[in-house]
Amino acid sequence: MTTQAHFLAREDFQTLIDVLTEAGYRCLGPRVRDGAIVMEAFTQAAQLPVGVHDRQSPGSYRLEQSDSSRYFAWANGPQALKPLLFSPREILWRAERDAAGRLNFVEVHADAQKTAVFGVRSCDLAGMRVQDKILIHDEYQDDLYRARREVLFTVAVNCSHPSETCFCASTGDGPTADEGYDLLLSELEEGFLIGAGSVTGEAVLERLPVDRASDRQHFVAAQQAIHAAQVQTRKLPAKVEQVLLDNLEHGRWQEVAGRCLSCGNCTMVCPTCFCHQEVEQPQLDGQATEHLREWDSCFTDGHSYIHGMVIREDTEKRYRQWLTHKLATWVQQFGNSGCVGCGRCIAWCPVGIDLTEEANVIAGNVDD
Ligand code: SF4
Ligand code: SF4
């Protein structure tokens, strides 16, 4: 775990943006767009969501303005790091017909641009670790993901304002970060505790006008972290993996299917979901085609299509597939849970379905 031994005053925060920009990074950070916090390009600290809080609950996400001078007094928005690394839609290869009518296959390279992301949460880092394990840690490497991952610089910020939907404290993925970042901040009223978690982060830190952090500042940051964990009320049931696999015929699957719209929002906002489909996009004149990868969801018809049939034809089977994979068979497959407790699927579900509630009902911890 990095020691945040240094203090960066709020009025010097711009220097961090400038140092990363001079080092060739495109800076992405939290911005308010269409009523939500999203990661977008920025060059000035004043463009960050100063004093903005988020209020999240099942099926609801709202921003509120306060008179706080904090930049990171919110929990999360609909995007984690996933869309920056694992693109929602991208070309994998092209094929072109030459003058003799032969097909030539053209390799596509990632648009990998050095990118520094500000405001990364511990659950976002945990989500990225899960995706790393799927996409670049085994025999089959995803070159497009790897190319972007290698030039990513993360400025993580410990959570001080978790939302009502967060449960990272119970999954062990937050609210403070302990690995996987380049720089780690804890935001205080007057500025930031700051520490480096990588050689690249150390080089950036050396260029900042920092002081030694005081005991009082360390105390305040520690209290914030404790509070951020204590206010979280949601949690998954004990032994959730076994609970779900032992209850594949539980009546709750049918009940939740009566509410679920099979819209796939939960899988789109989830930082760990990786399902995708590959599609052809041929030119009308037949001279070239592009082969694309697009995010898919276990809630679509096509996802469970095998020759001649859709094997999960109804919402009951699709929701059960999602929850049992995320919380149980993912562990068998990858050695870790597919859920990092970010709560996005709860807030962004249009009908407010809450996976912690569903799992606890199935476990018998809450009345059906
Ligand atoms: S399942 Fe829900 S709470 Fe868990 S990581 Fe995915 S979006 Fe976050
Ligand atoms: S659980 Fe909610 S977000 Fe997920 S598919 Fe069903 S209605 Fe959509």
C-alpha cells in the first residue's frame, strides 16, 4: 500500500494536469454531461465538477450542486474505465478485394493514445484488474485492449462520498485503493494527500510542488475512509457463490423476471462484463468489408443463440445466467468474483432491480 506522504494544495492541482499534459498525456476527468458524471477530456481544474454530489438509489441517479470546493465529492457515474480500454464498438480487421479479385486482409491497430484518467475509484481499479485477467493475462491476448492498457495512467481518488448503492466495502474492493494506480489522492478541504504507486507515478510526483503531509491531514483522510466504509449498508450474502448454485430453481428467478425488462443496462454499465459479438459490415459494392466487435449482453436473444435455437429464451433464464455468472461461476472460471460492488447496475436499472436484494432473498436473509 502506498504511503500518501505528501500534500498538494488545491491551488496547485492545475500543476498536476499541466505536468501530465507536458508528458504527452491526454487528460480525461469527471465532467458533468446530460445530468451525469462522465469521463471526458479536460485541461483546466475549473472544468471538474466542483461541489457536485451524486444521489443514487435503485433506478435513480441525480446530481446536486453544493457550495463545497471539492472536485471528487461524488461516488461514480455510468462509466468505469471499461469503455476506455475495451471499446464498445471497434473494427478488428478489414478485407479488401484487389484488382484481380483476391481478398486481402488488413490488420487494424488500436488508437492507443497516452491517457491519464483522473478520479478513478478503487472499484474501477478492481474492475480493470478483473478485465485484465480476462483480456490480457492468459494465452489469448487482446492486442487492442493491451495497447490502450499499456499507455493508461491512473490518478485514483479514495472515495469520501459513496452513494447509497455502493457496497465495495463488503466485496473488499473499496472505498480506498491499495494497488493498481499510478497516483493516489485523498481529497481534503484544502487540497490532497498524494502518493505514487508506480515508477511512472513517482516521476510525475517529483515534479509537483508538494509538502510533507501533516499528522492532522492523515487523521482527517483516515476518518473519511472509515466513514465511507461505514455508511455503506448493502452487502451480498455470505457464501453467495454456493447460495446461488444451490438455488437454481428458486421461485425468485421467476419473480424478478416479471420486473426485468431484459434491456441489458446492467451489463453495459458493469465494469467487468466482457461479453461481445462480432459482426460484418460489408460495403454495398462488395469490394471491402469490416469485421467489428460490439459489446453484447446476456439479456439479448442473440447472446445464447446456438445453431438453430436460442437456449435462454426467457428473462428468467437470462437474469439467472447474469447473476450466477457474475457472483458464482465467474469464481470457478477466473478465481475471483465478477462483482466489485460499484452499485452501477442498481442505479442504472430502469426498474431499480438490486442484485444485493435478489441474492439476499434467495439466501433467505430477506423475506420473498
Ligand atoms: S454487478 Fe453491478 S455492482 Fe457488481 S461490478 Fe457489476 S455493475 Fe458493479
Ligand atoms: S436487471 Fe434491470 S438493467 Fe438489467 S436487464 Fe433487467 S431491467 Fe435491464
